[in-house]
Amino acid sequence: MAESPRLLYLDPAALAPDPDNVRRADADDLDALAASIRTHGLLQPLGVAREGAGYRVVYGNRRRAAAVRAGLRRVPCLLVEASPAERLVQQLVENLQRRELNPLDQAAALARLRATLQQREPALAGRALDEAVGRAVGLSAATVRRYLGLLALVPAVQERIRAGELTVTQAQHLVAIEDPLRQEALAQLAVERDLSAAAVARAARAVQARPNLAVADAVALAEQGAEVGPQVRERPVAPSRLPPRPAATAQEEADERAEPDAPPSSEEATAGPAGPRTADGHRRFRLRSVSAFCDEVDRLARCLQEGDLARASLHEADAAVQLRLAARQLAYVVRALGQLLEERGWAEPPGDTARSA
């Protein structure tokens, strides 16, 4: 049998770090690990090899740096007697075999630790309990809550996290969506469109606040940077005031009084209030008089002038499509009305138009 490695207790500050270490750690990573080491000590020995009168780290550089930061004076070390090539193999194997826990496993472990601490100290609850869990493992209370929230997600979304398709930063925002199907739909779109965490957050708020809003529409708005809540947060741009509708001349008023409305047909007289209706439930009717036509134009002008249309367009997902169609129809109305006036000889001379406005 091979001889067991010797266990030494050495000062981590006196150990030479390996300049060719295959694993790197940033300052935040070391701070968290150092906090854990202060509480629990260094649970896994470092691998060291002799170098001159001292020792050099073979594996465990990150733990050595964190132990120094934690103020430890002695740490357990295993003496590695091997050639430089064999040391590199051991370093790689040690890092490759030490696989990180996936976020769901971390969340489950934190939940167990939380339950254990609460059982040990029943007075702890809420934020204080989260802080206690964080201190025990070197995490902030906010990070603890973020991981614990993952356990409330539907199984299909959890599987995406476990598979690495969704990050914790993305997934934490899905917890706010109560409807499981809409939560899963947003998770799928987040993966397919590679949404940023900020876009997922905006879409999740919109989906939760407006149950009738399609998830795909919420994502489209989020990608544009729009914040959608129970009431749209963006203040609508004040519509420009339209000039007042030109007043009818005395001759036009006389002509209108002299031409009564055409009497309804027998079918119309017996049809009653029933008839085709618009998408929002209003009854459609035919305009059979000039005064009725002018009233309808006046209604449209007031809708624009008073901002009703501008406000309504912010609450309907297909407003752009409908208004583009309406613009084409209104352009046709202007052309056809101008042609009618020309044919009847009623068109105003160019100078009169400016004066009447």
C-alpha cells in the first residue's frame, strides 16, 4: 500500500502561492470564503510541496489566500511528494473533482441550515435568521433570500436552473409571478431570447400586474425598456392642440336646414337597435346626412385634441397596427371629400381656406 501523505500544520502566510494555479478567485469570492473559515475553520487541507527551506502550495491557493485574510496562523496541509508534472496532475484532479453545487442544491442546503438554526434559536426569524444563515456560510442575507426563493419556483423552471439555462440572477425575478403557466412561459422566453436579468425583472412585473397581458407582449415591452404596471408609469406626451373646427358659414347652415335627412327605409325602420357592432361593443350605423357626418368628424377631432386617443394607445398592445390602418383610412376620407367638393364646385379658393382657419 502507498504511504499516506504527511499532515502538517503551517502558517498560510509563510506558504508560497503557486503562480501557475489553474483556479482564480476574485476579491469578493475570497471575502465570502474567509468569513466561512473564521466561523468553521479550514475544513479541507491544502496540498503543499517542499521548496528550499519552505513550502509552496500545490493545490488550495484560494483557501490559502482566504485563510490569510481570515487571520489564521496555522492550517492543515498535506505534504505532496511528486515531480512538477505529477503536481500539475494532482492540482487539476483536485479542482475538477471538487465540483460546485448547482443553485438548487445550494438553495436546498441553505433551507436545511435555516431550519436547523431556527430550531436551535427559536427567537430568530425573518431577516435576523437570514443574516445568521449568511454569517454561517459567508454570504449576505440578501443572497440567502435570493437562493431560498428559487425553491418556490415551479418544477419546470427549476429544471432550467439546474440545467444551467437560467441564472440565479434571472430566475429570482420569476418568483413574483403567481400563475405557474405564465411563470413557465416567461422562463422559456428568457432562455430563447437570452434576456438580461433587468429585462426579466421588467417582464415579470408586467406579467404579474396585468393578468390579461400576453407574456410575449410583456417581454416585447421589457426589451424596449418599458415599465408596465397596473397603470402605465410613463407619462404620456401631451398631444398638440388642434385648431378649432372651422365654423360653418351662414350659407352652409341654410343649405343644411334646407336639406332634411333622407327617411329611413322600411328595413331600417323595423331593424330596431340591433345590428353589427364594433370590437368594443358599440353599434355600427350608417351616416345618412351631412350633419351626422360632420358630427362624427367632430368626435374624432375632439378625441385627438383632448388626448383621449393618446392615452388609450398606451394600454392596447396592437395600437400601432390599428392606428396605422386608421391613418390610411382617414387619408382616403380627406382625398374622397376633396374630390366630392371639387365635383360639386364647392371647394374653397386657396385664400379662403387660410381665412376660415
